[in-house]
Amino acid sequence: MFYKDVVPLDPAKHADLRLTLAQNYVFAQTVHAVPVVGGEFGSLMREYPIVFAETGEKTYMPTAMVGLRADQNVFVDADGKWDAQYIPFFVRRYPYVTVEVENNDAVLCIEESVASAIQRDTDPLAFVNGQPSEELKQFAGLMFRARDEANQAKEFAAELAKHDLMRQVSATATLANGEEVGMDGMWVIDEEKLRALPAETLGKWTANGMMSLIYSHIFSLGNIDKLAKRIA
């Protein structure tokens, strides 16, 4: 999505690298949705529609919609400023990313094409004397926790699919000038099927926190109209 030249962090190659995260979000101007995790739902539901993207046959990933056109993010202005109270972690972590490797492990990588361009001298070094700095250790821990949460988000979606709760929809809105905009291929939870589930299943989901995520998703869908207003 954002990443084109990803390389693993290396103490020799990146001896002078500083832990700088992007503050200008121009790189995200042309995306209409970004992956999100369950721990973000409470913050996301206030500003973004949370929907599911199909990643394979009956496999899904929760995403936050940031636009109603395939090449437009309505939260990023021409100067690269993100206009929202909460910015999804998938965006905030740029240019860093975890990449899956063998044995169900992952390595911390960086989008090397932009790393040098955004460096700030006031930020801490990633490596000191060839070893990860304390700041890098803390940041790596955050990144790998996010990776675990992303896997949990997939499991959450898999549980919904297992109970045949996913329904494909289109999101459309009419602008003030009469133009209709919209996105196809989104998946949401079928509320009618949700209400028909056995009490035992609903009770289990209430106890393990799934119902909180489900209702955050459902409530968030009211934000679709807000996307249209931003376009206008």
C-alpha cells in the first residue's frame, strides 16, 4: 500500500538512522482504506466507518474507510496534514513495518526510499555502538504487539465468517452538487443474522470482548455520510 522499498533494519547499514516517524501524510493521499486492529475500534468509531476487506476466500481484515473514491483520502489535505482526532496506527508507524519470515516470525523493516528524507536530528538513534538503542527496543516492542493485534483482528473476522455473519455492501452518498460517489466490495456484519445467534454464542462473545468490537463496527457505519461531507 505505502511500501515499495522495504529493507530490514541493519546496524551497519543504518548506523546513523534516527527513529523518525512521518509527520507529513502525503504518502497516504491516494488510499481509501487502511487496515486497523481491534484495540483501535473505540477511537476509530467516532470518525471513520469500520468495514471488512476480503483478503481471500471467506477471509477478511477490518479496515477504516478514509474515502469514497478509490484514489482519494478525504482526511489528508494538499499539504499532507491528516485532519482527524485519531490517526490509524498503520499510518502513524510509517515508514516502519513488520515483515513476516519463516517459522511464524517477523522482522522490523523500514521503507528505505523515504527514510533519509524525513530524518529529524532531534529524534533518537536506532543503533548505538552497533546495538539497538533503548528507544529502538521500545519501538520494536510496540510494532510487534501491533503485529500480534493484527493477527487477532484476522481471528476476529474469521470467527464472524465462521458464523456466516459477513454481508457484502456498497457505500454510496450524494454530494451537494448531485454527484453520486461510492465504494463497492465492502463487507459488514449482518445484524439480522447476529440477532439470530444462540444465546450461548452471544454470551461467549460478550465475555471475550468480541461484542464490543461488533457494536463499535456497527455504530461506525454512520460515519459514511461524513465522508461525503468531507468530499464536498
